Amino acid sequence: MTTIISFQADQAIPFIKQVRLQNPLVHCITNDVVQNFTANILLAIGASPAMVVAEEEVESFVKIANSLLINIGTIEQSSARSMQLAAHTAMMTKTPWVLDPVAVGEVLTFRTNIAKALLSCYPTVIRGNAAEILTLVGQKSQAKGVDSQDSTEIALEAAKELASQVQTIVAVTGKVDYVTNGQQVYAISGGDIALTRVTGTGCSLSAMVAAFVAATPDDRLTATASACFMMKRAADMAIHQQGLGTFAISLWDQLSLMETIS
Amino acid sequence: MTTIISFQADQAIPFIKQVRLQNPLVHCITNDVVQNFTANILLAIGASPAMVVAEEEVESFVKIANSLLINIGTIEQSSARSMQLAAHTAMMTKTPWVLDPVAVGEVLTFRTNIAKALLSCYPTVIRGNAAEILTLVGQKSQAKGVDSQDSTEIALEAAKELASQVQTIVAVTGKVDYVTNGQQVYAISGGDIALTRVTGTGCSLSAMVAAFVAATPDDRLTATASACFMMKRAADMAIHQQGLGTFAISLWDQLSLMETIS
Amino acid sequence: MTTIISFQADQAIPFIKQVRLQNPLVHCITNDVVQNFTANILLAIGASPAMVVAEEEVESFVKIANSLLINIGTIEQSSARSMQLAAHTAMMTKTPWVLDPVAVGEVLTFRTNIAKALLSCYPTVIRGNAAEILTLVGQKSQAKGVDSQDSTEIALEAAKELASQVQTIVAVTGKVDYVTNGQQVYAISGGDIALTRVTGTGCSLSAMVAAFVAATPDDRLTATASACFMMKRAADMAIHQQGLGTFAISLWDQLSLMETIS
């Protein structure tokens, strides 16, 4: 049996600092709902976002980026082609890349097939909710739409299996986040239910993971767990009692202030 | 002559609560300017937004969604095809759907023709400003662009006519909102001029209407009026004196706090 | 040698007031990351934004708009066609238009070629960072991605050359903004480093310039400098110590409050 290690603040702090020091350029091909929030969250943690989506441009840009994020939330034919081209280039150039397989499942077969095909380009990290991770290993879930009904525990074995199969790191996130390379498992707790009620927090976490694995290539498992930790800790520190608008802005504030280098 | 009934808080409250209880899944095909705000407003009122736009996916998704929103604000050829497919599927599956005919009028004939064609799929509700509603019944307005110069009163007869013709509910919104099924008319007052100076408040109201008619199918006229009431009341309660940024975040806060079930 | 004139508040104030009085309709074809923020900033300063992007609609809309913004940040084949059509229509109808050549440079040749081709439609103003302006006159820069590493001083001669070649106004913005028509040069200082850490502040400034040149056609050089001044002054007045989320909302607040006509 795998031991699950509870991930601690002191492990995350040097990784959070490295992102601020390295200022990694993160090439994002992400969904239309979260582009602005994702760019702002990357800037807040000290990374440089660049949303480059044209088929004519993605190959060139992956080559100069420090990492790539592919999020299929509002995928269409043309963006699907850009994603495939970008992922393939990332594999060839050994650029680390993160897959966020938003809403894969039985209902949306178009994106599900594309997400599965993208696995052949060996994502460095896959970040999803329980339903999405279950889908990628061929299991069923109860999810409808983008919000998973499943707790993360039930997808832990699937996450390990997926990580082993694709030689990747899988972060299955929810009330407790689990981050695994198939052997080791980190558990990150904390955070707040309000995170599920602000759009783009999961998508932005995937972007943060891309920044972290770019900044600290030696230990990508800890880097991924550190990104998860940073989001949960920022949520803990954000203002809760004034409503979701204030929470969202306060979350952004907290991410921008955490471990800033003075 | 039609009696105009002034809509009251006690009518809206049970409908607002039902949205939080039912957590309806709202399939949104909306414009690029407001996707993030719309998703956040739907989450704030207790609904589940899902932006699914690919031609390959809209049919499957309408079938599992509790309602559909079509907003033509940044319509293009490919999104137009998805909208037509989604609206047709909604009609066939009796999924309630809301049309927001952004900026229809003499200048933008491409979208105006598409919006008129969409009427044949029998939208459950049409939510627009005065100029847009006048356009849909073939009358002229003074509007240029997306912001209507007309007061809602001058479109009230057009709203009733449109509601009768298409067997739908029409919400014509502005300083006073009118909601009609062709016979009954509710008037909702309150709100604030600042609502017209934050982008996406009208578009998000249309999304809220989609959530309300999904959660309370027995009385869609009252459901639509309740959504209008909720937006106006939240604007009344939001912080005004600190500028439009604070107003927008405070509006989001108020929507998230109103009639929360503890 | 050109004298550089330090731009002062008393020059900007009447121009800021004119935007509020004229309420110009600004047709925006801009990137997916900043559409919401751009629309909100235009509303905050008293302009009317309209995002109209379909090839079928841009010609008609340029004809009724008071100005046009073209921002190539997330350009693709279909948006490129709309941009070319819109810019050509603006030239033919003498509608003032602003080009924001986001991320042009050696890496992204697709957009760079399109941006250079758009120069033949005589933009009224070009607003960019140092690297972008250097690229448009055929010089190299050190930039990767969208964030320029160069200080604006090193692009001042290039800005003057570009302004003379294309008979346009060039605003090269950064720590100090320079605005030139090839002969005169205004320098605008102030602002805050936080502006570079909130996405869309540069893109929104380009949209503000479009509003200013529409509202005050007699002196477009001063109008452009006034827009730059307004953004820097709002940043000076915004809340800094609470993090980037609060800064962004406070910047929006300050823009909405500055020189409001009571």
C-alpha cells in the first residue's frame, strides 16, 4: 500500500519563492471563461502568462516558453488543432506541459477523445477533479458538467494508475488534493468551499502548476503539490464573510502577497 | 387594457430559494466579453454554469442541462451554427431556453437575421433592452451599439406582441423592467444606473433567468420577474460611492449572499 | 534635437471631460484575455464599448462607431480577416482607429506580418511597448512574449520614425510613456509597477486612446497623451498595499471617478 504524506507549508515555501525568482513564461491555451483570471493569477504568483492560440503561432511559441498549459474547457475544432500541435511540440522540445481535461466524461465525447489523444504527448502533469481523472482511466463517474460530484478519495487509485500509465504526475483536486507520480502520494488539505463557487480557480491552479514545474524542474512532484498548497492557503487567508466577489478579489490578493521577495 | 402589476419582494424570495435548492445546470453559449462574469453570477445565485460551444458538443449537452442560454453578443459563423443546433435541440427536448438578442437592429443585419430565425425554436424567455425588443417585432429604434437609448415603456406593447406571437415570456429591462407573457405584465423597479456602466449585467441577468426558469418550471413568468428583481435588489444593496470596480464586486457579493440557505 | 515636453495634469483634464461629455462609441476587436476588462474600463471613463467581431458585421459597425480599436493579442485566421476589413473601412470612412500590436517580434511572425500590413490602413494611433514599436520599424528587441524587457527610452527614436513613416501618432508606454507625432514628444511619468502585473492595463489604455481621439479630434496628440496620463494617475491613486486584486479593482474605481461631471 502507498503511504499518503501530508504536505506541509515548509515544503512549499522554497518552490513558491522559485517561481517569483524565475518568472517563468507560461504559454496558455485555455478556455474563454477563465483567460483573464488565469493571466492575472499567473502574474500574481510571479509568472509571465502568454495566451497564444493561432495554429500559425503555437509551435514557435512553445519553443521559447518555459512551460505550456492546455485546458480544453471551451474546445472547438480550431483550438483542438492548436492544442494538438502545441502538445506535440512540447513533447519534442521537452517543454513541460500541463493538461487540464475539463469536463471529460460520457456526455462530451468530442473533448474526451481529444484529451485521451493528448496523453500520447506525455503531459508532465494532469490536473483535474475526480470525475475527470476517473474518465481518463476509463472508469465511470457521476459527474454532469464541469463540477464534479465525486470526492477526491474515490479517484486516488485511478490517479495513481493514470500517473503510472502515462509516466506523469496527476493532481486530483477537491476538498483534499492528492498529487501522485504513481508511487508517492502527497495530500494537501485546507482551502475553502468558496473555491468551488468562483469560476476559474481550478483552471488557474492548473496554470500555476505549469509555472511551478517550469521554475523547479528537479522535483516536479513537490512543485505540483506546492502549487496546490499555495491555492488552498490563499483561500484560507482570503476574506469569506462578505460574499463571493470579495472572496475572489481577496484570493487574488493573497496569491500576489504570498512569499513575495522584498 | 393590461394591468401592470408591481412586482414585490415576497413573490421573489421563494423563487430565489428554489434556485439555491435545485442548483440547476445552465448551458451557456454566450459572448466573449461576459463569459467569466456570467459564470460567476450563476455560481453566486446557486446555479451551475457550463460553457459548451463546439458544434460537436452542444446537442449532447443541451440534453443533460436544465436550461440553455443563447446570447449573440459576439456571434460569428461558427458560434451561429452552434446556437442554431442548441436551440433546436432545446425545442425538441423541451429544455427551457433563454434568448438574449444583443444589439439586434438595422446596423447589424447578420445577427438580426439569426436572432429572428431562432424565434422559430420557441425560446422560453427573451430578455433584451427596449431597442432589441422593438427590433424583434419589426419596429425601429434609436439605438446604436449595445446600449439602448430607449426607455422600456416605449417597448412594452412590442414586448406583449412578441410574447403573444412567439408564445414566450419577454423581459424588457432598463430603468423599470417589464416582464410579460402577452397578457400579464409585471413591473420591477429599483436598481441603479451603475448597472448600465458595468459590462455584462444584462447578459448575466439573462443567464439568471435561465437558472430561474429551470428551477421553477411551474410559473415561469414569476420566475423571470424574480430574476429581474434579484438583480435590481442586489444593485440597490451594493456599494456605490467608491467607484464602478467596487460596485461590480459588491453586486457580485450581494447576489451571492441573498437568501442563502444556512 | 526634439524637445521632450513633460505632460501635465491641466492639459489632460479638459480631454478627460470631453470623453465623458461625448460618450464615444468605440468598436473593439481585441483579444480574448482582456475583453471584459476593456469594456469595463471604457464604461468607467464614460465611453461606450461594443465588441463586434464577425466578418459579416465589422464593415457596417465601423461606419457608425466613433472610433475603432484593433488589438492582435489572440489573433487567428478569422479574426485577422475581420481586423483587415475593419481597418480598411476605417481608413475609407476616416474613422479614427488605434492599433495595439501585441507581442509582435521575431518569434510570432504570423501576427507581425499582419500588424505590418495593417499599417497601410493608416492607424490614427499606435500604442505599444518598446519591443513592439522597435519591431514595427524593423529593429530587434530583447523581448519574449508580451512583456517588454526594454525601457521606453530606447524606443523613442523608433517611435518618432514610425510616426513619421505612417503619418500617425505613436505612444510607447512603460515606466515613462512617450507620445509623439514624429516632431513633438510628450513624456508622461507616474504610474506604478503594479500596472504591469494586472493583465489588460496596456490593452485597456489602447482602448482609452481610441475613446479620447474620437472625443477630441482637433488635437489627437494631446488626446493620446491625456489617455496615458489618466491611466498613470489612476494607478497612482489606487490602493497598493492589499495585493493585486484590490489594486485592479481600485484602478477601475479611480478611472470611473476621475473628472466625473456632477
